[in-house]
Amino acid sequence: MVNIAVLGYGTVGSGVVEVLRTNQESINRRAGQEINLKYVLDLRDFPGDPVEEILVHDYNTILNDDDVRIVVEVMGGVNPAYQFVKDALLKGKSVCTSNKELVAKHGAELLEIAKNNKINFLFEASVGGGIPIIRPLNQSLTADEIVEISGILNGTTNYILTKMSKEGLAFDAVLKEAQELGYAERNPEADVEGYDACRKIAILSSLACGHQVDYEDIYTEGITKITDIDFKYADKLGVTIKLIGSSRKVEGGFAAMVAPKMISKEHPLAGVNGVMNAIFVKGNVLGDVMFYGAGAGKLPTASAVVSDVVDAVKHMGTNIMTIWNTRKAELVDIKNVSTRFFVRIKGSMNEKLDKANAVFKGKAVTVDGLDGEFGYVTAPMTEKDYSSAAAEFNGIISMIRYEG
């Protein structure tokens, strides 16, 4: 029998308990031995909930119990989760977590402690909720060099953009609806400004390149400036708009970014709608592969956490090697990365097209019934060259990166 403890009895923590109890027999069979939930840690009491029988309020009860072999951290945030997880690893307890902030900030350090102690630090649920992606990157795709990871990594923003695209609604109206439905938080900043997706692509980038990618170094742009008019142009161009977290191997290293992009409707990520997530991986040998599913939610995330618990049980006394060290990865400055740009320009196309052609060297697009502006798709150029060209041009309303 293997005793485990769960830190946090919120949405994911209660989901972990539910999954363990619902599928206990099959989980034990897959693990090869019985998994016993000995403790749940939370500051609150839960009168009437069966968890009260194993509820503790002091982390030291868990830390100092040598019978607890695995700790599940689903508290969220960095403090006190970081210290709790670090102390558990130093005590020789494996840790499974869904905490993307913790993994993005301290993943390499915690993996090193686990390796030194012949235990494991597992974090499948930290990216993509119930979508398996960490384990495939770490185990299944090891024959390949990863040249690109791109993904729709946040269900809230994907829901908003999907509704805007299909129903022609404005951002504010869809955000309000998403909040009413529980898809968006009362304070949605982490989602709509791209911070949540940024932490997730930082983790994936670290695994792809083997070094610590700090999320603070990743250029991040949210969806708050995307309008219903942008989708009118997208429809005319045969593309759609998605918030994409991407990490690509370019000359000089990896370039990472989170930003809204216009992508072809033929792109594998274009058909990922609603609150669903997907992660597209390109290997130099395998080619293209995509992972799709529920990227968040109580039970999908809890399922991924429990899968890590099973893995930890199966590898007692053996560290599962993960190539992610503490040496900081220097990302390629996005100013030197090339793409195309969709630009909305205020004014008459007849008056401004020649100047646009001279500066951007691309093609114009108009939308029926939309007067006083036009759209323009530039030729491929670096971010730096685009910024210089845009500075010379009066009347630019907005810009979206274009990969159609």
C-alpha cells in the first residue's frame, strides 16, 4: 500500500479525491498496488463531507509522516506551494502537481532535487489540463528534435474568440457571458491578457530545449484589443483568429511568444473551438502531431494528476529522467523573427494603397459595407522592420500577426 496526501481541497483537489474514489479499483490495478489517501490539507473545515475524516490543517503532519510517500499539490500559486513541495522532495516524498505557476517558476530546481533523491516531481496537469503532453514530450517523442510547439492553451480566451467569430459579437459582450457561465473569472486578467498561456508555453519551451525558459522573457499579448471587425476581415481572408502560445526553433535558438494570430482555416488548430485546448508539435523526424482535449476543469485536470500519482507509484525509488536543467535559456529576440502582419488602416484605400504597397509590400483587402478603412497583409518581415515601417505610416488602427 502507498499512502498519499493531497494539499488543497478546492476545485482540483476535490476532483482528485473524487477520481481516486470513483475509479479506485482500476487505478490500483494500473499502479500495481493499493493507493491510500491518508491526508487532505486545507485551512477550511468541510462539515458533512467524508473528507473531514482525513482532513488536517497543519502541513507538518504530512511532512513528518514517513508513511506518506507521495504528495499531491493542487493549491495553486507559488507561496506557500513552493516551500511545501520543496520540503516534501527533500524529505524523500515524490510530488505530483497541477500548479503551472510553480512549475514555470521553479520546475528545473524541483526536478533536480527529485533526481538527487531518486524520487519524482511530476506535472502533467500543469499544461493542457486533461490533455497528455508533458509525458509524450518527455518519453514518447524523445527520438525527435522538437522544432515547434504551438498551442491553444487557454479555454477562456478560446471560448471568447470562438463566440466572436461565429456570432459576430464584441469582446466585452462575450467576456460578460463567459463570466456568467463560469468560463471566465470575475477578474479575467490572467486569461485575457495571455499570462496563463505564457506560463504554459514557458513550461513546454523548457522541455523542448532542455533549459529553464523564464516566462518573464516571453513576449505576451492578450486578446482585449481584438474586435468583431477583425473577424470580418478574417472571414474575407479565409483565416480565423486564435490566441496562440508558440515556441519555435529558429536560427540562433528558440523564439517564444503568446499573441493573437490569424491562422489558415486549414491549420490543425483552427478547428479547436469553445473551451477546448490543443497542442501542435512538429518534430524533425516525426513531422506533425496534435494533442486535443479538455484543457481545464475539475475532473479532466484531476484525471491528469491521478495519472501522475500512478506513474509515481510505478517508479518508486527510480527517478524518471526529464531533460530540463537550471541553466537559463536565452530566447531569440522576437524583434529578429519574421512573420506577416495584418494591419487595419484608417482612410481611403485609393489614397493610401500606394504608400502601403511601398512600405509593406503585400496586398490589400476590403470588407463589403465597411467604410473609412481597409485591411492590408504585409510581406514577410521581422518584428523590428514592421515596427519601423508602421512608424512611418499614419492611420494604423491595429495589427494582428498573420500566418494564413
